[in-house]
Amino acid sequence: MTDQQLLYRAESDPDWNTVAAGTARVTLHPDESAPEVIVVSGPCPRCHHETVHAEPLITYANALDGSGLLARLLLRRATATGSRDVEVICACTATHPEAGERSGCGASWVLHVEWGV
Ligand SMILES: [Zn+2]
Ligand SMILES: [Zn+2]
């Protein structure tokens, strides 16, 4: 089986979570003490192509909604020590048959990310 022949298929597999946990590279932006975005990169556990996923931790629309105390409290909570199960969807740049307008191979997996611990 060559990766190029892998058909696009929207699916997930618990095994991929395990594989991705060992191969994924996680970076926190702008820094680890107050992350606003989690960037997960690494090989897709299904097609093995490089893929990158960005997971926003703060919903700016909400944060900007009010400049009041509540908004600031929510913002602070979002940037404190925490963890997130990030759902990563393959977005590799390779062409998979039957993908149509979609990118990647259709695989999705979950990566558990912790920060500030
Ligand atoms: Zn791929
Ligand atoms: Zn893939």
C-alpha cells in the first residue's frame, strides 16, 4: 500500500489517538504560561503525511464582547493551567482520491494537551 492510493475517508480510530500521542509536536502560542492557541503538528496516523492543526483556546468574539469584569475573568480562566482534548483532523497537502474539495485523508483523532502543570 502506498500513501498516495489511500482514499479519502472520514473516520476515526482509537488507535490513532495512541499513535498520534507519540508522534505529535505540540506548541503553545504565544507562550506556555498563557496559551491562546494550541498548534499540533506531526504525521497523520492514517496517511502519515505531515499535517498541522491550530486549536484556539480563547474565543475572541466573546472576549471582545464585553470589556467588563466578566469578560476579563473568562479570559483569565481560559489562559490558566489547563488541559484540552484537541480533535485533530488530517489536513495534509497530499492528494487523496475521492477527497474532492476537501484537504487531508479524512482521518481525525484526539490529542490530550496539558499546559502549566
Ligand atoms: Zn495524507
Ligand atoms: Zn491523513
